[in-house]
Amino acid sequence: MIKFNAKELANYIIYRYNLENKEISKIKLHKILYYVYGYIYKFTNQKLFAEEFYNCPYGPIIKDVHYSMGKNDFKNLSSDIDLLEKSLVIPKLNLNIELLDIINYIINIINSYTDEEIIFKSKMEKPCYMTEHDVKIKDTLIHEYFLSNDPLKIQDEAEKNCCDFPILKK
């Protein structure tokens, strides 16, 4: 299922924040990528992108995305227009509406966390605490963790808010 690369999805996420005049840090961007990857992997049994996550002091990151966006982890990325190819962001992703809904829903959930809270949360989850620092997090560890857990309570929240995500029913 590898749909696109992680930088393309990162650009969409930054674009989405720009549309809403919100700020996003690299920390939060990486956590959104991680949770989207984990949930899509859980529901489809396929990877959303090929890039790998590494465990760092701030939790899971994708090195290519991380290093392409400067050194400051807490810097607001929403103002980095250079990172965006705005007219190409959504068409380039080639997302179906079902995936786009899930991605946007996860973005909304993660917005309720501060950077510090989402760092702590991701670091307390098995894929991070079972992986040494600066080491690749095994895809099997991410997949198994998300298969047996609902770390953002996305399924409960979707039911409570009457969201109908067909992908959750698979």
C-alpha cells in the first residue's frame, strides 16, 4: 500500500495547519506521522510510507523529515512556506477520502496535547521504551503495538462523536 513518502505527508500536515492559522512544531509533526502510520498500519495491515522511525529523546522521528526541517525541534513549522508546494500538496498525496478523514481526525486529537505531553505519551509506549535511543524502531513492534492498543482512543472517540470511519470497521 505504500502510498507516498513521509515528506509528502508532512507537507500536507503543515499545509493543513497553515489553512487553520495554527502553529506546529517538529515534535508534534513527527508524532502525527507516527500515529497516522501506526493506525493506518493497524487498520489496513499495510505501510503508509516506506521511511522508518527512529527512537530519539523526543520519541519517534523520521530522520529524513527531521533533518530537512532545521535544527529547532520546537520551532513553528507553519510559517516555513519553503517547505510547502501548496498547489501540489493534496494532489501529490493521492489520498482517498477515507484516509484523509483518518489523518485529519488524528491531527485533531493530537492538537489537544502539548508538545511535552505528546513526547511523554509516545515515550511511554512500547515501540519507544523497547528501542534504544537513535535506533530504528522495528515495524513489527509498531504494528503489534497498534494492533493490540488504541493509544489515542481514536475508536472510542469516533464512536462518541458519531464519526463514521469505514476503515475502523475492517
